[in-house]
Amino acid sequence: MDNIYRPYLMNISDMVDEAPGVKTFRLNFSNEDEGKKFQFQAGQFALYSVFGYGECTFCIASSPTRKEYIECTFRQAGRVTNALRELNIGDTLGFRGPYGNVFPIEEWEGKNLVFIAGGIALPPLRCVIWNCLDLRDKFKDVTIIYGAKTVADLVYKHELKEWDARDDVNLVTTVDPGGETPDWTGKVGFVPTVVEQAEPSSSNTIAIVCGPPIMIKFTLPVLEKLGFKQDKVYTTLENRMKCGLGKCGRCNIGCTYVCKEGPVFTAEEISKMPDEF
Amino acid sequence: MEKRLYKKDFGSFITSLQGLGYKTVAPKKDNNLIMLDEIQGADEISLDHVITNNSIKEFFFPKTEKVLSYRMEKNKVEIEEPEGFAVKAVIFGSRPCDAFSLPVMDKVFNWDCSDKFWVQRREAITIVTIACDKCDSYCFCTSVGLAPDAKQGSDVLLTKISDDEYVVETVTEKGENLIKGLEGVFSDSPSGVPDRQVATVEKKFAIDKVKPWLDENFVHKVWTEFSLKCIGCGACTFVCPTCHCFDIVDECTMTKGDRVKNWDGCQFKMFTMHTSGHNPRSTQGERWRQRIMHKFKYYVEKFDSILCVGCGRCSRVCPADMNISEMLEIIATEASQPGNKD
């Protein structure tokens, strides 16, 4: 019987400093055969571990269309993420996953897509964004609205430039009031306000929202006002998790286990959950 | 055919089991506690109690257990699987409520993927339960659909019929094989119906009223009111035979370490706190509601089983005198005569 708590071993092949305290690792399987067999879909998450420090949970930030590696982006905050940050290229870490459900990307074919992200919540959407951009012909207009506290806190700065330069992507970036620099050309304002101003059409459109609970709370009513039906709005939730397998008992919202039945939910599903976010 | 086990034969029962390579566990005095613990001989067995202070769960889901070990050298890591965690054993003298907790917990530990640490211990351990001949005011097994002589979860059930005599019933094939392997220890039953000494556990609330009420009352003043005295110590979750929440942490030196699964509990503030400091269950009332909801609503919806066996340990051990059956009585009463929600 397999040990469900046993991680794959992975090696760091590249790293990028994204923002203060935020880093991206590119990971390759130490065992190539495991890497060849490994499959995941956009929206899934994993438990990353630094041996000697423990495990922590975050999404897979790279697209499943790019099979050679996995990327993860994390903010240095606690014991494990501080230890992660100390690792160097070539170092080994543990990876347990992929866990959870997925974004139903195939159902979105032929539709417009609006991605809305705040702060460190762009990584879970980056996976879907690249997945959809790698299959660009299958979708109509793609809009990305992304905000962070300050200009420095925006993650994936190079990719934001790349998306901005593309004709087939409409990128709107914003920073919270006071977070702008003199040469900032994006918007200034909170994400819900900027979404309201950007007025993405809700006709034949799917919205994918991810951010801190407070941002989601204020963005969902804006989308409703713009005419988005609740079942056309997707989000991905993150709760504290230890096992990722529906056993350790802490990530539930009411009867729903975020690790197994989530992390991807529609606004409709969320509206039926008790207020325990 | 029904067999008898005489108290005077406990000694040969235990030594025969040990001869067959079983580790033997039974209720045993430990200062003023009665603990299920490993015994060397039958003289250590204590039977003059309502229920052991510890539950049976720690023999299947220990307080702390290695889920993997590793060695670290420069930037290389080598993982080693834990071995020898499932030891062939007989737990003798556990209570029917404890035994029933095992099939209840099988459901979560096998949900989608199986936790081999639980599953392999379940296979290795045989449960010989003794029906309760007495109870106390905390017991409420009959309110959650069990009985002091319930068989579910046991492999063999013994019921006292006199001060030195038990009637033996095999419940599972595993139990039958155990008894078969111990010829000579058990006696044949004389004819006649034995007088079973089984406790009468008072029914405290109507369980069928609880879930429908919980379905409607996620928001209700009772959650805060009842939990105001809770100090959040989590003792209730640790003594509970069906509380199964755990944490996973690393313990290590510079060159080697273990990844360890430890008991955790929903009554702790840190249990659900996000890295950002945001906490979905930030008050003790919310955490108390989670405990009740998990046991009597969520688990029922997921696994068609109540996550409570009515052992009453949580209430016995609570330093603030929170009593789960009182809570359920309040709920059952509210369900019949709804009061003010706010």
C-alpha cells in the first residue's frame, strides 16, 4: 500500500525574485520516470516541503501545457516558506500532489475570459492564464485585471510586460492608493473599483477571480452588477491544510472540504456555503 | 456455538495470546487513571471501571507517529519508509463505544485514498470487547444509536454473566479465528439462557432531531452562549475516540529527520489560521460549532455515520464542565420548541 504522505523529490532548476519576500521556483523531478508519469490540471495545488522544516500548501503556478517542469510562487511568511527561501538552485525539496479539483477550461472554449487577481493570488491564476494563452485560438477576448498593494508587490513583472505587449490580451494593472511610483502608468485603486471601471462585458464571458478573502468579498457583487451569472464566475479558495487529502480536518467550509471538493468553486457554489471563510 | 470465559482463565488467555505472538493490551491501573495499555500478564488487567481514561484510537492513530524518515546530505535527500508500525495485537476489555469508533473512522481514513498507517494497524489488531456492566451520568451511547453491549467494531464480545464468568460471542471472522486458535481457554456453554449483566444507559436526547436542526442553524446564539466557558484547551478532542484531526510536522537534526503526524484539534485557534493572520474560525463559538457540526452533520452527510459514539469522555475531562450531551439536549429541545436565534 502506498504511503499517501510520501512526497516526490524535486530539484530547483531556476528561481526568480518576484517581489519583496516573493519568489518563484522552477522544479524538476529528481526521478525522471516520476516526472514523465506526472500529470496535473490547472487549478490544482500541492504540498511543498523543506526537509527539516515541514510542509506548506500552495498552488501549482505553471501551466500543464508546459510539461517539463513545475513552478511555484510563494511569499516568505512562516517557518517553511522562510526555509524555502533559503534554498538554492540544485537543492532538493518535497512535492506532494497534485490535489484538488480543476478549472473546467474545456467548457470555456469559445467564450471571453476575464481574470481578476489581487496580490499574491496571481500565481493560481497564472497557471490558468498560460494554459488558456497556450490554447489561445480556442477562446475569444482575454482580459486580465491585476492589482497589488504597491508597484513593487506586483508579481511576474516580466510576464505582465509580455501580456501587455500582446494584441490578444487586454491587461489592466492597478495598485492600491499610495502604492504607485512616479513612473507608474497603470491604474490606482482597489481591485473591485477597477473592475467596475473596466466594465468587462458579461455576455458570453467567464470570470475567474482570486485574491485575499476581502477582495473576493467586494469583487463578487461588482461582477453581479455587471451582469455575470454566479455560475459563470470561478474562484479558487485557500484554507489552511495539512494533508491535502480530506483527512486532517481543518480546511472545511461547512460540509465542503476545500482540499477535495475544491479549491476551485463557482460563485454559485460559494453562495450556498455557510459564512465561514 | 457460544462459549464461556472464566475470570480464572484470563491468565491462560493472555499467555496463550502472547504465545501466538500477539502484543496484549488491556485496561490497567496507572495511579488514579485506568488506561488501555500493554500488559505482560492478566494480573495487570483492571475491570472495575466504567470506561478507560484513554480511548482506543491511539492504538490505530497514535498521538504522534512517523509517516516518513529522511537523511539529508548537502543538497541530497533520501526518504525511508517507516517499518514495523503495525504490530499484531489483541486489545482486550475495550468498551463497545470505543470499538464502534473504529468502523466509523475507517470511512475517513479510506476516503478516496487510504492512510496505510491506519489500515495496516486495523488489519493487525483484534478487538475483544467487554460489554459495559455499569455506566455513569456522562455515558450516552444509547442516544447515538449504540448500546452498552453493541457489537459493531468488535471482533469478539464478552458479556459478564456472573462475577467470574463471561459469555463469549464472535462477531467477525477475525474474532472467530482468534477463538479457534485458543482451544482450551474457553469453556463450552452449559444449557440455559445466561443472565447478562448489562448497564442501563439512559437515553438523553432524540438524535433524529439534531441534524435537521443543525441544517438550519449555522447561525444561532446557542453556539456562543454554550461555549463562553470554553477555554480552548482541546482536551475533548484528544480523549475523543472519533476526533481524527492531525497536524504534520518535521522533527530533525542537521542530517536526518522524521515527518510526523500529530494529533491536532479544532478547538485551537491556530488550527485554521491562515498565513496572513486571517482566521475562518476566529472565535471559540465558531470552533465549538465546528466540533458539533462535524460530528453530527458534516460527517453524516459525507459518510452516513455520526462521528460520536457517546462515550462521554470529552465531558468527563473538560476543565470548564462543557457537556456535549447537554449541548445535544439543548439542540433537541430547540428543534421541538424553537426559541430566539439571536
